[in-house]
Amino acid sequence: MDYRGWNTADWEFTYTEDGTGYRTIDRGFVVNDHLGYALMYTAKDAQWHGDLRKDTWKTLTKSFKPKG
């Protein structure tokens, strides 16, 4: 996938902790020959499709700026 012109991969997974289900998205990307980043967001399964989760992920991905 493409994220702001960088080579990117999204990894989504679920897990259960203390009886509560969670879902995570981990976006890894390379910004140059020597530097890569990952943005990770986790929410409870029941809240994954809610507006708060969607808005938070949107803000995180839009506001990220690489070092430099």
C-alpha cells in the first residue's frame, strides 16, 4: 500500500487479554534508505468500528512527521 508516497505495509491482528478482545493495526513504512517507522493503534474489539477509533487513527496518520 502507499502511505504519503512511502513504501508501506499494514498488519492487523486481534488478541484477547483478561477476557477482553482487542484489535490492533500496525503500519510500518520506510521513509528513506536508512530510516523506517511504525504507527500502532489498539482498541477494544467492541470499539473498533466506532468514530473515536476512526478519528484517532486518521489524526495519527495525518499528523505524523518523520525526524529530520
